[in-house]
Amino acid sequence: MNEIMKNVLATGFHDTSSEILVKKAVCKSLVLPNDKILDSQILLAEADRHSYKYI
């Protein structure tokens, strides 16, 4: 993975077509459970762990 892609987080939702795309991404990926509150908690926690340039 090149340096640029290390700063990109691709997100998608479980059981949707976006999950397939995210799993094939060459950058860091995160599949969210498709729950408004839980999704935001998970995403904020991941953003705190790593400083992504793009999400």
C-alpha cells in the first residue's frame, strides 16, 4: 500500500453493495453495521486512532 492510500479510510455498510466495494479497496477499510448511532461511534473511534486525510 502506498503512502497516500495509508491516509484514506473507505467506509461501507454491512449487507449492501458498498460492503463489496470497501472490501476490495486498496486502502484501509471499515464496514459499518448500518446503525446510525453505532456507526458514528465506530467511525469516530477509528478516526481518533488514526489521522486520515480522507474518509
